[in-house]
Amino acid sequence: MLVRKLCQQYCPERLIWKLGECRGDGSDGQVFDLMDDPTRVIKFSMLYRERLSELENINEVFKCLIVTQPHVYARIYEYQYLGTYARQWSNGLQEFALYYYIMDKLLDLTRDEREVFDHFAFCEESVPEDWVAWQKGTGLEFDIDRVKSFLQAINDCPIKHNDLHDENIMKNRIGEFKLIDMDRCTLTI
């Protein structure tokens, strides 16, 4: 993804951080370590022309995330819309909006946790009535109550994630699950 390069080209004066390693590179953005604060990361994101109408919603979602800090989401410290730009592209003019947000640096899930989320939370199969019996049958090691509580909290949250899969779940240093990649979130209130 070339979001960082676009930011450097179109709004270099707004890039005030010392960036470290690229931690993630997805379809709508890039995540980098912040050298000035090793407990946080920054995600540079973009919206192409087809999604520019979502910009107002994204602004509202991030305002809500910063003010309310729902415990199922990674903590957001700062969000900034950088601007809407256009450039010549192979088949004409390409319009896009750039923005960033700074959030807590989180840890990856264990293999067992990822398998549980992947198997039950994000597929058509139903969640077993007896999670404990299911867990014993799989041999997976994890705290089943934490997984169940997290899935319930996602359902109760006034911000819908809309891109829920196991790679968009991480955990903080004390083991609490957190949603990341908030670029497709919508408010339900």
C-alpha cells in the first residue's frame, strides 16, 4: 500500500512523527510503530472515490471512539483528517482522502485464540451450547469466558465494526481482547 507515500507527497508538513517499523499493510492503510512513543502505533488510511461519501461517518466514528473509549476497541488517542486530493492515474483522475489515527500498540492473539475466533465468531457455524465441552474436545488452551464476554461486548457496543475477522482482533498487555482496523465502523446510535 502506498498511503505513507501519498501522505509524504500531498501533506508532508503534517507528518511530524518519527516512524518505526511497518507493522501492517492492508487494502486501506498502513500501520507504523511510533518511535517517540513505543506504546502506540499510527495508522495512515485512505478512502478512494467510491468511499469518499463515508468520510463524514468516519469522522463521527472516531470522535465517538476518542470520547467514549468503548472497551472492545483499541484505545484511540488522536484522529486527524488530512485532506482530499486528486492525482493523474492510468485511467484518469483518481480522487482520495487521507487521514490517520494513533492507537495503543497491541499484541497478537495466540494460535488457539485465533482459531477459536476464526471458527465460531466469524463463520456460519453456531456457537456450541457447552463451550467447555467443545474446548476439551479440541485440545485448545484459552480462557473461554473471556472469549464469550468479548463477543457479547461486541454485540452490545454502539459502534459496529463491519470488518470483523480474527486478524482485526488483538489483545493488550493484560490480555483483554481489542478490535483494531476501525476504518469501516459505523455508529448504531
